[in-house]
Amino acid sequence: MNWVFRSILGLMLFSVINQASSQAAGVPVVAADPAPQRFLSVAGEVKKPGRVPYRRGRTLQQAVTEAGGPTVFGRLNRVYLLRNGKRYRYDLKQVAHQKLKVYPDDVITIGGK
């Protein structure tokens, strides 16, 4: 079953249950579409490269950790961030760089040895 169909089916089921329970309680129903999921990408020498869900306040260190952390070849002092067409280099051994906030559509790449 593809994700679009599951999303629509889940939304329809939620709507029916919500309407039935609120009608029984005499409460008006307000339906809203859920916000689309936003992502950032982690690539290079990490154990689980790919897309990571964006969460407000997530740091560079947390994003790398969610991608499984570095492989045996990964270098935490060679972390590259591509944001708005500009490339930045960070060293995750430095606490200040660990706390850098990440945003949707950021691309993080862990360099290798």
C-alpha cells in the first residue's frame, strides 16, 4: 500500500472517528489538514544515510546521531552543511558546533578519512 493511500485512508478514518465521538458528546467538529512533514538530509560516512525528520530546535549533533552516527571512516571534524546554496564546514568535536541548529532542507555530509 503506498504512502499516499495510507495517508488518505488514515485521515479519513480519523475524521470519521472524530465526528462520531464529538457528535455523541454534542461538541462541534473542526477538521484541519495535518502540516506536511519536513526533512533534512544526512549523507556521507554515517551508518544510516538519508532523510531525517525536521524537529524545531534539533542540533547538528542530534541530526548526525539520528543518522546512526559516523561510520568507522567518518570524521567528526569534517562535517559539511549545505544551506541555501552555501557550504559550511564544522568540527563536531567543538561544543559550539554541536549546538548549531539545523533547518528543513539542510544537507549534512560527514567526511571520511
